[in-house]
Amino acid sequence: MNKLILAIALISITYAQLTFNANNKCTCGDLTTQQDCAQSQPICTWDSKGSSCSTVSCSSISDQTNCANNLKCMWNGKACVDFTLCNQLTGANQGDCLAKSKNCPQSDGKNCASTEALKSCSSYSNQTSCDLTISSNGICYWSNSGCSEVTSCGQLNSNSCSSAGNACQWNATINNCTQASCAQFGNNNTCTYYQTQLNKFIYQLCQWNAANSTCISAIDTSALNQNTCYNQTKYTYRWSSSSNKCDVCAGKIIYMVIMAILMIMI
């Protein structure tokens, strides 16, 4: 009886709202349709003969932005090559380094460095170097008391609010930056997802309610189709031709397996 109650509780928690971790992106091998594989370019490429999706070589990527976004690659100033170490790249600031590899969000003023080298917000002494900088604490912002971590959308001004990604929205009625929500989206095309917290990579999937013409929190992926599944879940779900459904690639499946093991052990 205890196991049954626990199972029901876990399932209820898991599917109360559909959130996903943007870090749990599908691998090229997870993608079984040509459409999903094409949307993942230039990271993946479709093999029409074998009807499979595979990872492209860094040397075949000619665009710097696409190269930098591929965590297996880096831009050495002339070409896209296999990623090795951040200190092999030069960059005067954070922006320069991120433009060469998303693995390298820090700079010592000359060479790039990895996430481990990120400074704390308090180490930045002026607004120019502080605002929206990625730090070891998260995103930074400047106030009268100096540079500190952004912990809520309300701390941001209108310019910073619009640059804070999908976590915040500017509310012109109250003239303040507020937490994003599905309700902010006014039509079916924009009703996609929002970031649930600043400095976190957890997103809430949204779904259009045609009856009320409102955007609401989704509890599953049933409203997604082959055209929207992959993109609208920030590449963490893929379309399954065999089940004709939008299925998760990782994360929640692992979570459910762990919970199942725990129930067996009880």
C-alpha cells in the first residue's frame, strides 16, 4: 500500500506541470526523424542512406557562431576545430571568449578560461563590466551598493530585463520587471515556454488554450506535433515516428527509473 501511495504521489508531482532542463539536450543519435536532425544543424547531419542522425565534424563547420555553439568545437580565429582547452583561445573579455566557444565564459584579459575560472559578482567594480555578466554566482547586475547577483527579475531595469533571456518580462503597466509566465504570450505562435528561474536552466512548457484564447502551463507534450516537438522543448524532446508522439530524450526518464528503484527498496 505504501508503495502504491508513493508511486501515485511521484507520478502526480512529475506530471503536474511539464518542465524540462535545457542542459539535457538530445544527442544526434537520439533523433530519429530527418526533420529533427535538420533542425539541429550544424551540430548534426542526416545520413539518407542509413536513415540516421550523426554528429558532424568540427572541420566541416564554416560559420563561427555555429562553431562556438557546438560544445565539441571551438573557433581558433581562422577555422572551427575540435575543442581542447579554453586557454588555447584568446579573448579580451567574456564576450570575445563566448564568441569562440560556449565552453569558455571567462577571460583573464588575454586568454579565455573555463567555467571554473568565473569570478564572483562582487569582484566587478563598475557597471560596464558588471551588468548581465556571467559569474560564479549567476548573472550580475549593478546597483547603488555595487555589483551583485540577480536573484529576482524585479532587480532589473527595462534594458536589462529584456536581455535576461526567457526568465523575465517587462510589465509596462506597473513599470517593473517581473517573472515570466505562460500568460504573457498573447497568441498560439508565441505560446512556447519560459524560464522558471533566473540562473537556472529549467523551463516550463506552455500550451495554447483555444477555448479561452489564453496561454497556459502544459502538463504534457500532447499538443506538440512533429513540427513543434523538438524546437519548442529547447531540443530536449524528439519526435518518435513509431509512437507518433513527442518523447523526452533524457532527464525525466532517468528520474522515473531512480524513483522506481527507490520504491522497490522500500
